[in-house]
Amino acid sequence: MKLLNISLWMSVLVFGWSCGSVERVDTTKIKAQMEASKIKRITPAQINNQVEKWGSEMSKALTASFEKEMKTANQVRIEEICQLKKIKLMDSLSAEYKVKIRLLGMPDSQSKMLYPKEKEVLDAYIYNAENKLPMGDNIQRIGDSLYVFTSPIPAQKGVAKLCFSDETYNFAIWSIVFRKADVILKTNTKTLKR
């Protein structure tokens, strides 16, 4: 009988101990995952507006960050910045929005790394620079899955001179490539204009 009582107590202890080591679940993370997996209804115009809004905000923030870093940078750091290396803001934007950010200038018109639409837009910017025409932001859709937002960097920022040795036309642009699926996932449909 005594042996039975000891084994019964041991069973209760083991059972109680195993129940106490249950992992806690992060309900906020699960709630966010469930919210992201809901079906969202977003029109192409709303996606376009979202890309324009985010692209504009990003290009302004990147230009300001770029200008600030260039003021105090030595030659080695300037080369890193022009190659978009070790730029905290760019890295965080790329991670948060899952975008590809490029700095393009006159020499990139010969690049084989650009999407055809991206090259067309760059050629249009070059034409405008050569003819001293105004330049503005642009959005192009690539197939069914990508959007390219481009934004010229004002000439007085000096990015073209520093990064592309471009004294003639003095222009550079930000090219930000968005994936449609990521735009939809990141968009809060409650804040969209109908």
C-alpha cells in the first residue's frame, strides 16, 4: 500500500510538473498573422495610390538621409553611400516594405540589370535632363506582379556629381521596386479611400 501511495504521488508530481511547463503563445503575433491572411479587396487604383504614397515618402526620406550622410563622409564612405552600402534607413525600408531600392544615373542607361520598363523611364529622365524639361515622380507597372516608383533627386543635392561624375546633366533618380503581393499584405484596407 505504501508503495502504491508513493507511485501515486510521483505520478501526480510528474503530471503537475509537465503541465507547468506549457509554452505560452504570443497572441498578438498570432492575431497579426491571422489579420494578414484575411482576404483583402484592393482595386488596382488603390494599389497604385499606395505605391505612390509609400514611394514618395521613401524617396524624400532617402534623399534627406543621403544628404545628411554625405556632409560628414570621407571619400571611402562616399563610395559606400553611392553603392548604397551600410545605409540604415535604406536597409530598414527594404526590410519593412520588401522593396528593392536603387540609385540610378546617366551611366545606368546601359545597364542590363534594369527591367525594360525601368530602362524606358530612365531614358525618359535622360531626355528631360538633356532638354532641360521638368522631371517628376513616375509609377510603372511591370507585368501583373511588380510596380516601379521612380523619383528624381533635385540637382542641388549634388548626388549626380558625387556618385556618377555627371557634371553635364546633373541628375539621379531613386528607383523603388514594389511587389504587388507585398503591397497588398502591408496595406491596411480600413484606411484606404473608396
